[in-house]
Amino acid sequence: MISIQTNVDSLMAQNNLGINSHLQSNTIQQLTSGYRINSSADDAAGLAVANQYRNNIAELNQGVNNANDAISQLQIIDGGLSNISTILDRLKTLATESAASTFTGNRATLNQEYQSLTAEITRQASNINLNAGGSFNTNLTTYIGGANNASSATVSVDLSGNSNAVDAVSLGLSNTSVLGGSGGVGFTGNTQNLYTPAAVYAKGGSQAFTFNLAGQSVTATVNGGASGTSAQNAITQLNQQLNSYGITAGIANDGTLQFTGPVAFTVKDGGVTGGGTALTNEIAANQTTDNTSLYTLDQSAAYVTLTAADTLSFTANGQKVDVNLATGTTLNTAISTINAQTSGMGIYAVLNAAGNGISFQSTGAFSVNDSGGGVLSSGANTASAPSAASQSNATNSEAAIAAINAAIQQLGLVQGRVGAGENTLNYAINLANSQVSNFSTAQSDIRDANMAQDAANLTKSQVLVQTSVAALAQANAEPQAVLKLLQG
């Protein structure tokens, strides 16, 4: 039917022209943008998946940056640790030089350099923030991503605790020196040779040493654990607990355990508990000893609460101090009263090794006059000079060598943790880069345009648009045929 009111062919041509024009426009957009999906209308489900991949890629790219930053920081720490290791080499050289009994130089000069290098260790540890309580003396965590939970997306390098701090105190070097005259003291009858190869101690148990200091009592314990502990590790454990009190544990030339320090102390060996070999094997159980590296004067008998007032007159370097003890003064009160007045002279009272009297100790010679004989024998009492063994010029140096050996071992463990952390982060970076590649491929498969297909579609759409326009022109001309009918 020929109709003027409704040109069906024209409407069909217009509709197809619109479809073909949209196809051409959409194809041009894909070709010029490079993406198959340019809006959610193109593929809503595909766009959601592609956006998730893109988000993962962004997270991982920043994670790789985080890991590279962490590696750079660990490399700075690693360099500082290497430098501290070099300083330890020099400390070992100085201590070994001083430890020779044939040394004829000035040990004070050696010790001056030794102490300055010890301080330099602390300064450098602070610079790399790996001193005790430093900002990197903690569990360092680096978020990398690529996982469904935070724990799997994070790499940790644990540098927390004193065992990972590398300042002089944490390394057990703060109270060491290479001066002579303040040697080590051991236990009478002890012949346990700690230099025995492959020997382990306190297996399945522990061994405690109780120290009486001026005004306090301190117990240092060696824990053997299930497998026991080496002698060097036992020394390290003791020094970590004792160095802050000015006492250093070490191994004497004959291999026996010794303690040294310029402070007044007495010590009691509690023996090993729980089984295993003890660090000491003295004949008498619960052996005790004084710090005989100092001038010492022990109360000859057990202290008895004073039934009458007593006065002790202390003399040292031309200085004299009188200490008055009132009737009823107990042992602990007597010790605190004496120390309050004699500490300025360098004389200290500590609970004796037996735990029932007073031991007076000082770095210099002194004497005590007891007017009433309530504490010591009446009259003058002269302190005993340091023992010849304790006065060995090499003893402090040997203790320093033992401390340096322990410090080297501890520093090596820290370096191992830092190096392992660097390697772990590098492995994490490799995985993250692999995930970025795979996520990018997955996103490309969904989102990117197929350029060859779109080029063919463009040609097709252009031809269809042109034919649609031509057909529309013919359809619009169809009503003119009615004029031919009217001419008749």
C-alpha cells in the first residue's frame, strides 16, 4: 500500500541509521580510548571485576615502594652494624694487648681509647636507632598487600628487645675496661673448666648466683633450657643481668667461672637445679666468696643485734669518719647506717658471703677501729689487701675479652636478622611484581579493546551508515509517486 501519512520504509531506514550510527560511534570511542569498557553501560559486571583488579594493582605498586623503602632502611642499619663490628675488632685488639703479662706500656692509655670506642658504639647505635628503646628496636612491619588478610599482606623483621639492641650497655660492654688491678674472683675448690669443647651446662634446669651489694641483693640466673647452654652463652646471660650493677662474669685462664668489678659484693653459688652440669663444681655446696679484688675486712663472727651502743671509726687516705650505732641496731640497719656515712670515702658495707655478718670493702686501703667491740674486734682492724691473683694486670682485660666475644656473638645474631629481613623483603617484592603482572593481564582481558576487531567493526559501521543514508533518501522519495497518479 502506498501511503503519504505513514512512510514505513523511511521509519525502518531511520531506525537502522540510528543503530548503525551508534555502532560507529561506540567503535570510534573504543578505538580512540583503547578500552572495550568505557562506562558501566558497556559491561557492568566486567567493569566491577576490572576495577577490583585495578585496586589490587594500586595496592601492590605502593606495597613494592614500601618494601623498597624498608630494604633501604635495613641497609642503613646493616651498614651501621658492620661499622660497630669493626669497632669491636679494635676493642678486642686493645683488650688482647693489655691481657699480656709482658705488656710494658701504659694501660691507662689503652683504656682511654677503649672507653672512647665503647661510647662510640652507643653513639652509632643511637644513630641507626638500634639502641635500647630506639625507634627501630622493635618489630618492624612492612605492608605489601596482595592477600585477603593483614597478617599475610605484611612482612615483619623483629628487632625488638635488648638482645637486638647494639649499644654498649645492651652488648654488655659498658662496665668493661682494660685496666689492671681489679681482677676476678672465683669459688674455692672449683675446677670446672668452661673451655671444654662442646660442653653444655644446666641442661633441663638453671643455676643461680646471689650477689649482696651495698643496700640490695641481686640474683643472676643461667637458664639451660631443654638442650642446655654453652659456657659462652651462660656468661652472656649473667652479664646481661649483672653489667648494670658494675659486675662482670668471665672465664679465668684456668677455665673457671669468675666475677669481677670495682664494686663491693659477695656472692653465693646456689648450685644447679633441675639436672645437668653446673658451671661450678666446688667441693662445698652453696659456696660463697667475697670480692677479694678489693681491700676487704670481714666480721669475724655472726652479727648479733647490739645490746649496747657502739662506734666504728673508719680511716682512709687521711680521712676519718665515725659511725654511731645505737643499742638494738639490727644487721640490715647497721649496713645501711654505715653506708650512708662511708660511701663518700669509697668504703661500703655489704652482707657477708655467709649472710650472717658484714663485709667491708673498698678500692683503697682502709682500717676500722671498733670502740666497743660490738661489730668487730675491739681496737684497730686493718683491711686485707687484694689477693695477688686478683691483682693480676691482665684480669680485667681477660674479662673484657670475654665480654667482647659475647658482644660479637650478639651482634652477629642481629646482623643475621637484618640480612634475613632484607632477603625476605626482596622475595616479597618479587611476588608482588608477579601479582601486578597477573592482575594487569586479567584486567586487560576484561577492559581493553580488541583493536583488530574494532577496526573491522568501524569499516562495517561506516558502510552501514552510508547505505542507511542512501536507503533513507530513497524511502523519503517514495510518496512522490502519488503525484504521478494524480496527473491522469
